[in-house]
Amino acid sequence: MPTTTRSQRRRPSVRTQQRRSPARVIEPPDYTRDYAYVRRDLLMIAFWGGLLFAGMVVAYFIL
């Protein structure tokens, strides 16, 4: 019977079996077209909010 050490009888660890794939650069998705309507809506809300705020300030000084 051949003599083997305990470390030779152990199963190889999972880390040594895994192969590393070359690093790939993953580009983030571009959501500009998907959310164009949200941007337009927010700009309209900001426009009307600013217009109403300016109207309230004008009304405060005139009335």
C-alpha cells in the first residue's frame, strides 16, 4: 500500500478548480430614451411651479 500524506488525500478545493475568465467591461444601460417622457413631465412641473411661485410673489407685492 503506497504511503500518502493527509494533504495528498484531501479533495482539491473549489477555488483551484474554478477558472477565471478574462475581465469584461460591462457598459451600463442607457435609459435616456426610456425615460424621456419623465424628463419632459418634470420640466413641465418645474415650469408651472416656477410660474405659480412668481405669480404668488407678484400678487403679494401688488395686493
